[in-house]
Amino acid sequence: AGECDLFVGDWVPDPSAPVYTNSSCRDIEAHQNCMKNGRPDSGYLYWRWNPRSCELPRFDPEKFLDLMKNKWWAFIGDSISRNHVQSFLCILS
């Protein structure tokens, strides 16, 4: 068995409900809110990343927060990094 390479995989349809939406997360800014800004479809919410060489479990916010208790995090980068932080805050909330 090979190592798990999270960077090699495919986006696959995921019929389960999304972890968050634009209406359920307060960290999405108005200019980034696809739903309120008129995007007519919602199919983009039903996809997940599927690494080819391993199984990626669904993110568990409570488990993550427990593992990160008493640790410091810093996110450094540009607007793409900011989008990742906002998504991260949404899945934690």
C-alpha cells in the first residue's frame, strides 16, 4: 500500500447536504455571497475532494477543536488564503 497523497484526486459529486451554505455562515462577506447575488444554481455545493490513494473522512469540527485546544494558528497569504480562512471558519461554526 502506498502513502496517502491528498493532492492527487478528483472532485466527485456528493449528494449529502453541504457542511455550510451562504445563508448558514455569517463569515461570508456580502460581495462573496453567490446565493444573495443571484447565482441561480446550487449544484456547486454538492461536490467533495476525493484523493485517489486513500479515504478522506468528513471533517469533524468538534474533533478538530479538541485536537487544537491550547494551540496557536496563523494564516498568512493573499485573498485566496482569506477565502480559505472564511471557509474554515464556516465549517467550524
